[in-house]
Amino acid sequence: MAVINAKRKTGKISKYIYGQFAEHLGRCIYEGIYVEDDSIPNTNGMRNDVVAALRELEIPVLRWPGGCFADDYHWRDGIGDKDKRPYMVNTNWGGVVENNHFGTHEFFELCEQLSTEPYICGNVGSGTVQEMRDWIEYMTFDGDSPLANERRKNGREKPWKLKYFGVGNENWGCGGNMRPEYYSDLFRRYSVFIRNYGDEPIYKIAGGPNVDDTNWTEVLMKNIGGAMDALSLHNYSYEGDWNNKGDSVVFDKDGWYTNMASAMRMKRVIKAHRAVMDQYDPDNKIALIVDEWGNWYNVMPGTNPGFLYQQNTLRDAVSGMVILHIFHNNCERIHMANIAQMVNVLQSMVLTEGDKMVLTPTYYLFKMMKGHMDADRLDIDYDSKEYEVNGISVPKISMSASSKDDKITVSVCNTSVSEDEDIVLDIRDADITSASAQILTGEINAHNTFEAPDTIMPEELEVSVSNGKASFKLPAKSIAVITLS
């Protein structure tokens, strides 16, 4: 039995936890989101089918242009007449030629079509202070200046609204191979020139640690402190190890459980960094932003290894819910998360092939979880059996509860591949009379293909409500979301 205290609220689950990430990587932008001609129906270059599907997720924020690509990207190459934009080689991802036809104006067009907020990652690794400073003015200044007038000449009269700006990406690695002390000094310098031209101050996000490198976090907290609004964190899950991450479709129950354990590492990693941040910032004024997370497997056979194209199964939806619950449980510190990536790359929402599109189990996970966005996290007490994989404890059942607009949302997943579970939700201090629910389940490697796009989809789950309790059977290897009112 799970006891939910409807009046005991334990923080706000930021909607930004359900953010997305789109990098110039493989077929994420080109072919996946943006097309150059009318062979696929589009609006100003953005695929109508993909945009319509993604709008259903009510995406709160979209991170761009990277990723490792961000510290190779020079924004001036992506503005003005497309025929005159210089080409570049994407050395980070596959060595393909990048024509820069998707740039600043196109990104904001995409955000407007998706009704989402932009999160731009600036170039520290190979860029200059002036380049970053000019980009901010170009995007956000409403007055009379050469940069603002250049934006107008390029077709945008009014400035865009930009709140979130990252000062570099993975500066410990592809963003410059820096020491934290050196990056701290660079951040202090660059951040001075990220000026507020609009009504809302720009929210400055520092390039944070790689997985569990707490020394990086400590150095930045000590040397940057209040100059940053947030610190980023990157942590991926997989089946095997970093050099052989496993297959995205062909796996057995051992591969399932290894991935669940890998997902649970997120709990340990966040706990370690929170401990450091709490020392320097006990009032949670500086947020932790997990702006790259998700399952990373070996690429699909026959595809470009630099494109990071993989399939997406029920396993990804279950481990994804486990991680989202971890974010919920740390909502005092975690303001945003951005799953990698939105289309055709890693744990994506959507896969495309020519004019075809298919929705993934992870897409349905995000669609089912919308009730938690900007809701009040509720105290929930439940017991769950645990099993151990590679020294990591994994709960059989993971739950989270929240309230918003006189409704209670409860999400629950069963990580076992063989054991069903009878669930009883005991709702305290609330008058619950009705319930609606959806469930996603199937074989462990169930996935949607272009030939069979509806293999795995949410279905209605039967829930009985009586005397303030909601009861249902949760099958093995499943996720479910229950709405109570």
C-alpha cells in the first residue's frame, strides 16, 4: 500500500524537468526537424508532422545548438541569406558538412511553432567574449544598434525573449578540456558580457561536472558562487559499459536489469553533487540542471556511428520514469532537465525516415507524465522490494505523486520483468471519487517501427476507487499514470 498525504506538499516539480535537447548531430535537425524543400510538408522549413507530435508534449524548454557542437558553432555563420552562409565540417559528429541553413532565426521559429522557451548554449571552447556578447545583443536588444538593425534586416523586427543561456558545454571535455579553476575564471569573464537587454534577466548556466566529478562542482561553487544561476550536469545510462553500451533492441532480461541499475546511478550522482552544493548554497539559490540525460546504446547496425541513431523500447520508458522520479525527489535543487535528444538521436521522442515518422515509448512516457509539470510534489510513503545489480539497489516499484488544479497525478512503474504487483493508493486529506489511468506495457524490447508504428502505445488501465483508496494491478515491465479527482 502507498499512502499519499494530499495536504503535505514537499516542493514544486518544475515543468522544465520535462525539457528537450536538439543538437546539430546526425539527423536530429536536418531531416528530423528541418527540411530544405517541399518534399515533406513543412511550415517555414519545420516538418509539420514532427511539430504537431511534439506540441502534444507541451515541451517547456528546448536546448540548442549543443552539446559538443555548441563550442564549435559560430552564430554569424547561421544568419542572413542561406545561399551565402559558409559551410563547416561537423568534426564532433560524423565529419559531415554542415550548411548552416538552420541557425538562430530558424531555431526561434521552431520554438515559436512548438510554443516552447529557448535555451541557448554559447561557445566558450572556440569562441570569444565579444562573439557571445554580440549574439546576446543580436537576439534580445530592442533599441537602435548595428546588431539589432542587422537582425531586423534579416527578417526579425522585434527581439526574441531569451531567459536561459549556457556558458559553454562540457568544458572539461569536448568544450575545451579545461581544468575547473580555468573554466571558473572564464565563466566569470564571459558572464559579465551576457547583458540583460530585455525585461527579464538572463539565467546564466555554468558548464558543470561530468557524471560524479564532485571536485569540478566544488571548485565552481567556491570560485563562481552567486555569479551563476545554475550548474549543469550530464549523466547517461546504458546497458553494458561506456565502451560497449549494449544494443537498443536486442537484449535479454539481464540487459533490462543492467539498464535499470544504470538509471539508478542518477540518484547517487545527484546526491553527491547536492552535498557539495548544499555546503556553499544551503538555501538552494543555485539550481542543478541535468541538461543531458537518457539512455545511450550502440548505434543501430548499418548507420553512421557518428549519428548516434538508436531504437527506443519499453525498457527506455520504464528506466526513463525511474529517472524522472529521481528528479521529482530532488525538486528543491533541480530546476531543469533536458533529455537527449528530441529526434533521431539517442533516447528520442520521434524517429523519422524520409516522409515517415514514428513515436517512441519515451514519447508516450513524456505525454503521460504531463500532469506533474509545475505541480506540487506530495508526500508519498510506500514499501518496495529491491534487487541488486552490480552493487546498485533497484526498487521493483517506483512512484511519485503531485497535485495541481484539484487533481492528483500518480505515476508508478514496475521494473520487474516477471512479477505483477497489486497497488493500493490510500489518499489522505482529499475527497477522491474518480480515477482515470493509462498504462504502457508489452514485451521487454517492444518498439515501434516505420512498418509497425503502433506496436506499443498507451492503453486504458482499470482503477477502482472506494473509500478514499484507488486500487489496480500493475503488470510486470510497465509504466502507469493515474489521475485522481
